[in-house]
Amino acid sequence: MAVLLLLFLIAVAVAADEEAFIGINIGTAITDMPSPTQIVALLKAQNIQHVRLYDADHAMLLALARTRIGVTISVPNEQILAIGQSNATAANWVSRNVVAHVPATNITSIAVGSEVLTTLPNAGPVLVSALTFIHSALVAANLDQQIKVSTPHSSSIILDSFPPSQAFFNRTWDPVMVPLLEFLQSTGSFLMLNVYPYYDYILANGAIPLDYALFRPLPPNKEAVDGNTLLHYTNVFDAVVDAAYFAMSYLNFTNIPILVTESGWPSKGSSSESDATLDNANTYNSNLVKHVLNNTGTPKHPGVAVSSYIYELYNEDLRQGPVSEKNWGLFYPNGEPVYVLHLTGAGTVLANDTTNQTFCVAKNNADIKMLQAALDWACGPGKVDCSVLLQGQPCYEPNNVVSHATYAFNAYYQKMDKSSGTCDFKGVAIITTTDPSHGSCVFPGRGGKNRTSTNGTSLAPSSNSTSSGYSSKYSQNGIGVIRDPWKGDLQLQMEDCCKSQFCFSSY
Ligand SMILES: *[C@@H]1O[C@H](CO)[C@@H](O)[C@H](O)[C@H]1NC(C)=O
Ligand SMILES: *[C@@H]1O[C@H](CO)[C@@H](O)[C@H](O)[C@H]1NC(C)=O
Ligand SMILES: *[C@@H]1O[C@H](CO)[C@@H](O)[C@H](O)[C@H]1NC(C)=O
Ligand SMILES: *[C@@H]1O[C@H](CO)[C@@H](O)[C@H](O)[C@H]1NC(C)=O
Ligand SMILES: *[C@@H]1O[C@H](CO)[C@@H](O)[C@H](O)[C@H]1NC(C)=O
Ligand SMILES: *[C@@H]1O[C@H](CO)[C@@H](O)[C@H](O)[C@H]1NC(C)=O
Ligand SMILES: *[C@@H]1O[C@H](CO)[C@@H](O)[C@H](O)[C@H]1NC(C)=O
Ligand SMILES: *[C@@H]1O[C@H](CO)[C@@H](O)[C@H](O)[C@H]1NC(C)=O
Ligand SMILES: *[C@@H]1O[C@H](CO)[C@@H](O)[C@H](O)[C@H]1NC(C)=O
Ligand SMILES: *[C@@H]1O[C@H](CO)[C@@H](O)[C@H](O)[C@H]1NC(C)=O
């Protein structure tokens, strides 16, 4: 008994000791596809240590040689039928695409197909044979210990995934899933799973809060609780991964780790895809990286590594489908970032981490009068230098309250060192990770740049709050109204008025 318990503890410790990593998928449906050398240069500059290819491109594998980057190569779906029906074809594939490249190229795993059960169901019956044949060839080449074989699944094969404890694999596929899980268990491999909270959120039609999909903090009463296990779920990602653990344990497999082969969020979409935004994409991917690298694990298996590959390195302009389909990348094909992840404290992945890049902006749908009042306050008593908003200055255009308020709110927020509560302005301001700078109007707070132009408070207007000529333009009469719920309205000079939380500008 004691021995058994000890073994159990060791097994748990081993699983929990594994360090989770972040990798990145490299899709190639791109008009101006960068060369393998350019791709590898970007990977190195960004300190990306793990990649997944959707094929086993010879030139790409050569470019990755001697980089130490861990590479997952793939058997494309159209080759599954041939490989799953012929041991010799599988052996040939391994010899050309694996044996020819190792050890110079650090191939760590082979993904056999991509979402085969949901996209190519007629290959389902030979899927496990394909994995088994590839694995035998690796055994023959004495590479099976360093190279794992698995097959990425769409999370849509998991049914009833909330609460996670009731999840199970679509039973249609049990004849494939059971031998597949036996294979993964006996070869020490992992279940490969694509996890897309973006689609879960979209398909839920409002039933899933955006914050829950984006790993943003939820009030405790909004957290999802699994009534059977009493586990609390603070994000969709964990719930889906746990649903997969439960679906496996439903089939009596309890010790197969999960590797998330794809996860991400599109940064742009059509007018009907309003949640595909830069801000949401940056928030999701930044939070995903932090969540994974923190080794948080999931509520069911806390501390157990769930390594994940971000989908994806480049925007792929040639992909079919809605606008969002072409906009999952972190980079444009020329290597420029689509957005810069904010990864404070998340370690060394994605090197151009400018960290703490947050900005304060006016809410889109905020009441214009409230915005105006807050703008007046920021440029007046708030002592923000609003001179760049004057006609002829870099931030004058677009000349409207929302964009001027955005500049002023952000300048105030940065001036206050982003301390908590300084991006609120009575609820009309919100923190964003997207740099609102445009043209020559560079906002304070952009990673290190234009630092000097904020120059602490020395650039703030003197106590003569009209000295910038700005606030007088907006604060027409300099009079504010305190709407004190107990004492009624009280007119005051704006500066005094604004010391009260009930101050509104009068018009
Ligand atoms: C191969 O990649 C894995 C994962 O990054 C790493 O742990 C290992 O050290 C690499 N091996 C070599 C020989 O570079
Ligand atoms: C398949 O080929 C491998 C060598 O690549 C061999 O070890 C194995 O026995 C073969 N299996 C079958 C079922 O023929
Ligand atoms: C289960 O899989 C089968 C075969 O792909 C599919 O026809 C069916 O709709 C799936 N069931 C559910 C509930 O999604
Ligand atoms: C799982 O194990 C239990 C207990 O050994 C058994 O009753 C059940 O039939 C098994 N389920 C499957 C799907 O094999
Ligand atoms: C990091 O992990 C610890 C426990 O291991 C947890 O308390 C903390 O909330 C996690 N932080 C994030 C950002 O997930
Ligand atoms: C990332 O950093 C490298 C080296 O510091 C630099 O050469 C490169 O231009 C940066 N890339 C971006 C997109 O900022
Ligand atoms: C980033 O922000 C966090 C919390 O606001 C702070 O603790 C940390 O020191 C900041 N790091 C840098 C490099 O400014
Ligand atoms: C920021 O600096 C750039 C040059 O480095 C300058 O062109 C721009 O006007 C500056 N922006 C502001 C708001 O000071
Ligand atoms: C920043 O402030 C110092 C001292 O207050 C001043 O000498 C310097 O000129 C200022 N820099 C800029 C760019 O305004
Ligand atoms: C305050 O600003 C006004 C308008 O620019 C100016 O006429 C006045 O002299 C300034 N007063 C002081 C004390 O700087």
C-alpha cells in the first residue's frame, strides 16, 4: 500500500514537473510567403523555441537545422489514406521526412493529419493504423523515444462540454478514439487538441461572456462552477481542456497529457465579426501565453503542463472563408507585427515584448457630454498637456471629442503611472492594449518611445489651466456643476468642482 502510494506520488510529481511551453503554428497560404531563411530569422528574433508545420517541407526543415527549435511536422490529410493502408508507405514517409533531417533538425513530434475525424471522416477508419505505422518506422529508426506521434482533434468531437465533468467524445468515433487512446497511452504520447474559445464564444450566442473567453477576471458570481465537481472555471480554455480530460476518463484513460496544437483569436473580421479585433486578439493571446507559461494547469489538473501552440505566426491572405479567417497571425508576411503582445513577467518567448503596453481610451459608446466633461477635466485640473490637440498640432485630427478625449485620458493615465483608478473618468474610459497612436500623433506609453515627450509632470500646464489655450476651448465657461445626490446641484469653478466625484461640466 505504502509502495503504491509512493508510486502514485512520484507519477503525479513527474507530470507536474513538466514545464509548459508556448509554440507557434506556421501556415503557408500566403501570397508573398517569406522564404524559409526569413521565417527562421523571425523565429530567432522572437525567441520562439517550438513550431508546428502543416507538412514536412524539405527547405523549411533544412532552414530549421541547428537552431535547436523543437519542430512538430505533419502528415497532410491527403496522405493519410495511403499511409494508413501501407506500412511501407509510412516507412518511406518517415525515412524521407524524418530520418533525413534528424538530428540536425530537432523534430520532436509528428502530427498525423489535422482534425481528420471532422474534416476527412472517411479516413477515420485508417487513422490509428497511420499513427501505428509511422510509430513502427520510428521504432525501427530508434527515434521513438524522442519523437512522439499523435493526431490533432477539433474540440467539436467533445460533446456536452459544459459542465466539463459530463463531457464525452462523440460516440460515433468511439471505434477510433478507444484504440487511439490506447496507442497514445502505450507510446507515452499526448492527446492533441485544437482549442478555440473564439468559436465557442461566437457559437454560444451571448451565453458565454467575452471576458470568460478572453481570460479576463470575472466577478466570483459570474465564474462557471461545475456542479458535479464544484470546480470553478475562470476561462473557456480551461473548461475545454478539462472537458477533454473528462471525455478521456469516461473511456477509462486517465493519464494521457494534453497538448493544445492550436489556439488563438483573429485580429480583424468583417462587419458581422465584431469580436475579431486587435484588442481582443492581443488580450487573448497575451493571456494565453501567461496562463500557459505560469504552469497553472487546469482546475481538474492544477499544475499539470498544458503546452500550447498559438495559431498562428502569419496572417494567411489566401485562406478561404470570412475575413477573420485571414487574420489570425501575430505577424504580417513581411515580419511586421500585427500587434505586440504584452507579456510582462511571462519570460522569454516572443522577444519584442515591450511589456506593460496599456493605454487608456474613451469608450466607443460613451455619452458625449460625459466625455466632454472628462476631457475638460483632464486638460484642466488633471494637468495633462493637451497642446498637441490644438489646430495644426499632431493630434488635432480627427477633430472630435472621442479622439481628443482618448488622447487626454491616456496622457493622464500614463502620467499617473497607470495606477489603479486613473483610467475611469466616471466610467467613460477603458484600458486597452492597442496603441491608439496614428500618423505623427504618438501617444505616451508606447513601449519606451516618446518617453521624453511626457517628461513627468513638467510638461503639464501651469496652474493657469488655460495656458495651453486648450481647456478654454472646451470648458466654455469654466463652470462645473456638482450633482450631489444629497445637497442638490451646486455650481463651482471647474477646478474645485472636479475634486468631487459628482462633478459635471455645465453647458
Ligand atoms: C529540441 O527541442 C526541445 C524542445 O524545445 C528541447 O528540449 C531540446 O533540448 C532540443 N534538442 C536539441 C538537441 O536542441
Ligand atoms: C511495419 O514496418 C516496420 C518497419 O518500418 C516494421 O518494424 C513493422 O514490423 C511493420 N509492421 C507490419 C504490420 O508490417
Ligand atoms: C457525431 O459525429 C457524427 C459523424 O461525424 C456526426 O454526424 C454527428 O452530427 C455528431 N454528433 C453531434 C451531436 O455532433
Ligand atoms: C471503465 O472501467 C469500469 C470499471 O473497471 C468499467 O465498468 C467500464 O465498463 C469501463 N468503461 C469503458 C468504456 O471501458
Ligand atoms: C500562476 O499560478 C499560481 C499557482 O501556481 C496561481 O495562484 C496564479 O493565479 C497564476 N497566475 C496566473 C496569471 O495565471
Ligand atoms: C524585434 O527585435 C529585434 C532585435 O531586438 C529587432 O531587430 C526587430 O526589428 C524587432 N522587431 C520588431 C517587429 O519590433
Ligand atoms: C508592469 O506593470 C506591473 C503592474 O502594473 C508592475 O508591477 C511592473 O513593475 C511593470 N513593469 C515594467 C517593466 O514597467
Ligand atoms: C513622438 O516622437 C516622434 C519622433 O520620435 C515625433 O515625430 C512625434 O511628433 C512625437 N509625438 C508626440 C505626441 O510628441
Ligand atoms: C523635461 O524636463 C526637464 C526639467 O523639468 C527640462 O529641462 C527638459 O527640457 C524637459 N524635456 C523636454 C523634452 O521637454
Ligand atoms: C493665463 O493664461 C491667459 C491666457 O493664455 C493669459 O492671458 C494670462 O496672462 C495667464 N496668466 C498667468 C498667470 O500666466
